[in-house]
Amino acid sequence: MLLDLQRAFHAAVLGAEDSGLHPHVAAPRGNAASRIDVYRNTVQASLVEVLAAAFPVTQQIVGTDFFAGLARAFIAAQPPRAPQLSTYGAYFPQFIIGPSSEYDLPYLPDVAQLEWMRGESYFAANAPMLAGADMATRGDDVGQIRLRLHPAARLIHSPFPVFTIWETHQHEHSDNVSSIDMGLGEVAIISRPAMHVITRRITEGDGVFVEALTEGLTLGSAAEAAAIREPDFDLQGALEAHLRQGTFTVAI
């Protein structure tokens, strides 16, 4: 009986119109529906705020009201499964694929994915950053090194200019996304040097380079893969930037 009541309350606050809870609600003033609405509105408003905090650029693009509608639909379909609200919203980028296509915003899920990755980076486990000195200990065998991605590092490939869209909305007076060429795909990497999350655009070859290292290839093999994708790939410049920005951890 108690479990059934808990399930009915759970369904009611997440938006179910006929959850079976009404007969169990005492309402000396008003009615059962209005009392349930108080809890429903409080819970959903709180979860909408959680999603808005995780996806601020997505909200800027579509507007507060439209975002709230997307968020409430997501809450009903994907309620929280864990007690940590920082983990809530992982499936939101995939959830909005349909609405994004319907409203001619095909880039929106990738923007949301980049934002979610930034949140993941912020909450990721800590680990020492790989430095040039760590690699120097390998001497002439540097090409055989296998690098490990730092726990806070994330990589995203997009057929849209996902980084440019995100960066544009970091300024108080941002330009309209309609001025951005949506036909230009971009690769972005997220890392957390000195416990500060940063997002930067990298070249296609660099993206292949990082991905190859993530898959376990040696430094030499990853560089070869990058050069195939980008013949003028600057290995030294890319590696120096990754070491400076904390892309990799010390385990080699």
C-alpha cells in the first residue's frame, strides 16, 4: 500500500494527470487537484532550473519559455534516477533531437552536448596533468608512448560550428547565431587545467590525434592518423597546447 502511494505521488509530481493520488489527499480547503499542483509545480520548477543551469546557451538560443517546455517534457519522460542533481540531464541533448529538427535547429543537440560535457569536466575526478618532463623520461622512445586522457577531458566532433555557437553566447551582447555559417563543422576539446574548465576549438587533424590516443594508439601512430586527415597537421604545436591545457594525465 505504501509503495503504491509513493509511486502515485512520484507520477503526480512529474506530470501524470491520472496518477491515482487524488483519493489519498485530504483537502479541507480547496481540492485535491490544487494541493497536488503545489507539489508538482515546485518539483518541476526546481528540475527546470537544474536543466537551465546545465544548458544556459541552449536556453539562450530557444528562449526561456520554449526551453521550459522542452525541460518539462524531458522531466516527464526522463525523471531523475539518482540523488545527485549534478548528474541529471545527461540524456537531454539526445531528447531534444526531435524538437530541434522540427523547429529547424539541427545544431541545438550538439550545443547541448558540449554544455553537458563542460559540466562533466567540472565534476570529473582529479588527476595530475601530463607535462613535457614526464614524456622526456622516455628519451628516444617517445613515439611509442601511449597517453591517457585526463578524467576531466572531453572531445566533441560536430558537423556544425558548435564551438563558435557556444563561444558567441559567452558575451553579454552576443551576435545572433543566424550570422554563423552552419555549414562549417568544428571539433572542440574541454579540459580543466588548474581546476578551471576551458573549452577550445581544435583542428580536424588534432581531433583525430586525440581520439586515436584515447583508443590506445601510440603517439607515433596517432600522429600518422592525424596527418592522413590533415596533411599539414602541426604535431608539436598541438601536443604543446594539450600539455599546457591538461588534456592528458601522467600515466604513460
